[in-house]
Amino acid sequence: MPVPVLNIARMREWERATWAAGQTEAEVIRRVGKKIAKRARKLTRSGDAILILAGKGHNGDDARAAVEHLQDRCVTVIDAAEPEPALDEFQRRTRAAPVSGFSNPDEDGRAVRATLIIDGLFGIGLNRPLDDGWKKLITAVNEARIPVLAVDVPSGLNGDTGEPQGAAVEAAVTLTVGAPKIGLLAPCAWPFVGRLEVAEQVGLVPCPCAGELNWTLPGDFEDFPPPRPAPAHKGSFGHLALLAGSFGYHGAGVLAARAAQRAQPGLVTLFTRQNVYHAVASQLQAAMVSVWTPELEFPGSSSAILIGPGLAAPDAAGEMQGIVWRLWRDSELPVIVDASALDWLTPQAVLKNAIRVMTPHPGEAARMLNTTAQHIQSDRPQALRELSRRFGNCWVALKGHQTLVGRNGGGIFVNSFGNPHLAQGGSGDVLAGYLAGLLAQPALQTDAEKTIRFAVWQHGAAADRLQSARANWVVEDLVNELGNARR
């Protein structure tokens, strides 16, 4: 089940329910420590130096509990009960220059510079401005330019608002306990939170709280998509029709078609402009390619339609705008609209129970709502709700950092998978194609919400897998990696 995003009061309620059920704080701390160590090991190598900043609260206890699981690392714990002595020790221990491959003390007895800091100074209980001493310590941590793994919340950050309390640790990764805290999703918190991950299964009872926002976890997709029946044939898995590609932008249509193939619908047909037909057709094999004309009728076997990737040529809008809004309004098939075609939609009702999906980034969402990207980013859930409401209660995948999936009613799901290296031309075309290839399959149309969430998760997880393997991957590599993430 997805994990709800909680405010601090509800997180405390969950903790109290756990203690009332007989679980001990010591056992939860032990499990959290093990999770911290597991993540720290992924961020370091055997023999690396790790510096733990442990405050006097339970956040510090969590960080200290990681030590016993890091025996092949050189771990130093700074007990930060007071800021001044902690700052002195921190500066002494980070003064040494990095030595590649070695983490033991040097000849002068100084510790070799750490390759990772585990931040356990303050937890979710911090709700007042920090004293100058703590600000100086946190500033020193940030200026050290050593990657930080923050425990639960970056120290100094308000877990409800996401605002720094005078100063906050700038983490590379924040491993939050049990459930994400609502403040960590605020745009003002992003520079401090880094990559947000959840330490689940730490001994807490099932969460008694629910909320509007829910956190996507790989376990949400156990046995999804379902196994294919043994006697199935290509007709069992649908026929995706794509309207994509125009002069100067034909590659987007190719990427979308290839990504759709990774979802394994039975058939894929790409309809494209006459002036790019040969460029597109020469790059595709199993996918069929046809010329789009204003009199186009999609094949009777079509089970979903994707419109938008690569339709950015100046002459495309005049010819295609009408067909886009008619399909959006009238088609009984799932219709997915992306990229330039989003600008051609008009607010209107759609057929009842028809599947409609849009995949805007913040700039496209801003144009559709006649506002600014900054306004969209200031309240992404509200922007998603408004887009869905205006355009027929459609499903919306609002792309960007922590992509949101939802519609005007019901829960909104936050996807944390993916990384800044997705900021390449074509990555959105890949997502649209993969998503449409899934929704073309009749068996996956019965739970459109889960199918859309799965596509978004796989897209981000594929980028994470690529980034862990090589630093210079390109969008064509992303297509090849789609679908390989494990649950």
C-alpha cells in the first residue's frame, strides 16, 4: 500500500499507536539504524570514512544505531549535545585532505577526510529558530562539501513547512522514517532535502492515518502488470495509435514509438507528417508507420491514442488542433495528450468513464491554466486538481521533481524515483510513449490510476538504474532500460 505523506502531528499519532501496541522505541531505533547503515553503504565503499553527527534526541540515537552495521567503514561519531565543542571537533576531523582509497588515521593521528556525513543533529521535533552556535555548525557542514545523508529530516528544517529554522543542512539524500513529512515536499525544502527516500518497515504498526498525498513505493506494484495468459496473441494486448513527429522534431515520434514498444502492446502504429515520413519510418522496424492526413481514421483495432510528441513544427497546430480536441471530447478509447498538443486542448467535458491522461511539465501546465510556472510549483497538488477539473476530470501526471499522479478527486501519488539527469530533451516523449503503450492493453485499462503510476515509477527508476551504471547516458539508453526496475 502507498505510504501517506504526514504532518508532524500525525506522525506523532502513529508513533503513539505503535508504543500502545507494545512495540518499544529501542527496537524501532535499532531497525532505523540498520536502514541508515544500508543506505550509507550504498553511498560509500569499503574502508571509506563516515562522520556521524549525533544530537541528543532520538534522531541522534537513530544515527548512532547505524554504527554496528558499518564495521568495514571507518566511522567517527561526534556527540553534538552542544554546538561549540561539536563544531571544534567537526572542523578538526574535516581539515585533512581527502586520500583516495584510505580512511584510517594518517601519521599525525588526524582522521582522513570523510566521504560521507550522517546528519542526526535534529529531528522532526524542531520547531523554533536555531541559536547562533547551531547555525555555525550547520554552515560548517554545508561548506565542507561532503555528501550528507540526513536522518528523517535535514537538521534545521521544519518538517511541517519545509522552511529552514535559520539554517539547514543541505543533504544529498534524506532518509525519512516511516513516511515522508509534508514539509519535505515543499519547493522551499528541495535544496536541503536532496533525494527523498523512505525507511519503511522499521517496526511501526500499520499507519492509522490517511492523507491527500501518498508516497509511491516499488512494493505498490507487486505482480503488476499481471502475468500474460499462455494462449494470448498480439490481438490480446491492444493496438496503440500515435500521432507524433513533425519537421525538425521527428525524433520525438521515434522515441515515443520505441518507448511504447517497451510496454509490449500487441501493435504500434505511428502516424506522422508527410515531410518526415521517410526519416521516421527508416528508424522503426516492428512499429508500423503511416502518413497522417486531415481525413485520418485510426485503425478499427486501435485501443488507445497518443497525441503530441514532436508536433512542435509551426504548421502542425493549424492542421491538428481540431482533431485533438474532438478525440479528447468524443473518443471511447483512452487518449493520452503530451507536449505541444496540450496547448490545443480546450476546457470541456468528456465521455463518462473515458480514460483521459495529460502529461504536462510545469511550463505547459502554466500555459493551460494561464498562470506562471512559479505559481504551479508553489502548490503542485492544487495545480494538478485544477488541470483535471478544467479538462474533464482527466488523469494528470504533473512532471518534474517528485512527479505527481492524480485527478480532481481521490488521492494524489508522489513519485520520488528519477534524478536530474532526466532533464534531457526527449525524456518526456519516452514517458508518454511508455505510458500509452501500457494503456493500450485492455487488461491494464481496468485500473488506469495504477497503470499511470507504474509508468511514472518505471520511467524514473530506469533513469536511476542508468545513473548508477554510467554518468553519460542518453535518452536512447532510457528507452532500452524501461521496464527493468524490480518491484
